[in-house]
Amino acid sequence: MVRKNKRKGASESSAVVRDAALRWSVEQRLAFIEERLFWLGEVNRTDLVRRFGVSMGQASVDIARYLARQPKGVVYDKRAKRYVADASFRPVLGAPDPARFLGELRLVEAGLLAAEDTLIGTVPPFDATPAPERKIDPFVLRAVLMAIRKGCALHVTYQSMSRPQPLARVIEPHALAHDGFRWHARAFDRETGAFRDFVVGRMSRPRLGEAGVARPRDDHDWHTFVELEIAPHPDLTEAQAKAIALDYGISKGTAKIRVRRALLFYALRRLGLDLRPDARPPQEQHIVLVNRHEIEALTVRTTPT
């Protein structure tokens, strides 16, 4: 009797897993239908078949399931044999996410995602400004990740920009950070006795070492957040300032950007706020740092080691 109960429990558990997977796959297809209607204005059964490999019958069921939610502005075009969305269409599953859509374009551009694997299964013509590929040795990255996970020291050969030749360093990584261009390991540096940033691409010959002596929670600059208060450049015209406010999500005159103190230098540089407002024409420097005096009092020059 006990064995039967065990089998029954295992069977019920498997059924729950299968049901959860089924619900997830259905939700993905419904989201695909809505994204196609919103971003492209149309969808049909073939789109689902090509994207998910389901049968025509299943595609019909999925579209019917979505239409049962009564989205406004969706009609069937008999001539085109597809559902189309007019200007009154409003999503019913959730708010559209431009960041996700545009983020997928960047992944396609970088060769990390195929166009047919994007959420809507297709992409418009697009391009991006070229950027040098920052090479990272996969074995170095693996060693950094292992050191973070195990809380141990990492022996590396590191090329600092303040020294002419690479030197042996012992660091204790506890986090990864990206400054918009490069990946860094945030780590305790045994040579200086301080938490610093090390560019992963400048490391070589990694070797895991003994247990770490530093505590990640003692990296106060990493765990402390500050707010950058930004506003449109005061020398822009009223119309230009309104456009910049819309572009940066500025309401009621200012907007706040939360950033780790350890990444403050990089954030200011990337936003062009590391220079005074009059260093560039307002048409080039669209925003200014309202709380500049407060931030300058905090700024620690956290340039890479």
C-alpha cells in the first residue's frame, strides 16, 4: 500500500510539472499573438506554426483563446486571411514593453539572437553604431565566476593602465559590473587592501586560491546607492526641453537615476555629466546634473585598476 501511494505521489507531481509547462507554453503563444498585433498590426495561424512548431489546429485554438479575452480593435481580414489590429487596439495581457522589443534588436545586431527567435518572430531593418568587441577569455570569466561563488581568492596576471607591464595580483571578486562598454570584476584587492574594479578583459592566467579574507558586505561603495537628479539643459528652447523631458522620462522638471556609488564615475561619464554644463553646447549635452554639488562631494574616482 505504501508503494502504491509513493507511485501515486510521484505521478501527481509529474502531472503538476506537465500542467505548469503547458500553461507556460500557452502563455508564451498568447503573448506572441498580442505582441504581433501590437507591434506589427497583424497575426495569423501560420505565424504561430512557424514560431512554435504547433499544428494549424493548435494555432486556431490559441487565437480563439486570445480573442476570448475580447481585445478591442481586432478584426478578421477575410481577404488577407489574418487578424488585424486597428488604431483602437489595446493589449489585454499587459503593457507593451519598448525596452524588451528594442533590446531584442540589439541582441540580433550582436549575433546573439536570431530574428525568428525574437518575441514577435521578425525584425524591421535596423543598424547600430559600431563598437569594438571587448574580448573576454571564457576561462578567465569562468574563474571569476567560480571565485565569486566559492568566496575564494583569485590569482591572476593583470595589466593595469598605471603600470607599464602586467603583474601578478591576488583579488577576491564578489560581483560583476558593466560600465556600458566593458565588464569589470568588483573585488577586494589584497595589494591595496581596498575594494576596486578590475577589467575582466585585462586578466590572464587565472588560478583559484585559498578562502577569501574580505567580506563582500564591507564593500560600502558597492552597497551604497546615490541618486542623480537630472533636468533638461537650461539653455535649450522650450520646445527642445519638452522633447528631452519626454525622451528621458523627466516629469515636473527633474528625474532621478539610482546608481551604486561604486559605479558613479562610469554613470556620470556615460551620461556626459562628468563635465560642467557649459563644456558643450546644449544641443549636444541635453541634460544637466541638478544636484552636482552633492554628487561631487561623494564622487570617488572609481576608474579601473
